[in-house]
Amino acid sequence: MELRVDGWSVGARFSVCHYIPHHEKCGRLHGHTYAVSCVFRGDIAESGDMMVDFISVKRALRELCDELDHHVLVPTENPHSQVELTDDEVVVRTKGKRYVFPAEDVKLLPIRSTTAERLADWFTDRLLERLDLPPSVTHVDLGIEEGQGQGAWAHRDL
């Protein structure tokens, strides 16, 4: 059995500003409106009538999207960047550039880069932390799309 939640259709979206330090074009500050979709696979016979509750999945996806929405995403594990935190600012140095952001406008992420691939991995782990999935769910796929038809998918066997 397969259960799907489409982020574009259910409003699991977020808009952010970010940069990819090691990329020529995307190393400049730019933004996207992302949608987060997911697929659950498993055996409905073991879980009764419902493999996963759509309501809880959509709620968790939207909460995660809201945490990032309208922030500057800064990866803290990137070898090409240095991130300094003060009480009210985040200073980022990367590839000869220096950015200063109000701390309240920044979401620091413990990842190497804010590519769709890395965001999909981060989102998948956060979603699994929030959901109490039954043992009958054996596989989760989660996709981050930068636009319709263009995105990256992370996969987890449970």
C-alpha cells in the first residue's frame, strides 16, 4: 500500500532565502518557494484500516514548513563558510563575501548546504521525529521541490 501527500496541493510550502557557497550562480543570495511532499509505504493489513493518518502528516509537514518560512537558511556545517553568532546578528563569511543578518531572520541548519538534496534529508529526519508511525509503515520518501517538477527526494527504510 502507498499513501501520498502532495505539498503543493495541501499547502505544505515555505519561502526562504539561501545561498549555496560552492556554486557559482547559486552562491548569490536568492530565494525559492518550496513544497514538501511525502510517500509512505507499508502493509495496511497490519495497521487496520489506515496506514497513516493524513491529518497528522499534513500538520507535521506544515509545522516544519512554518519553522523555515520567510527566513534566511544558513548551513552551519559547510567547510566553505564561517558562521558567527552574536546576541542579535548572524555573520556569514563565504568565498570572500560577508553577510550580516538579523538573528531573528535566520534559521541555522546543521547541514553542509541548503541544496534541495540536503533539505530533503533534514526534513525527512525531522518529520520522522514528529510522527508516531506504526510498525506496518516500512518506507518513507520525502521530496523538496524548488518549483513544480524540480526537486530532490530522500528515502528511509524503517
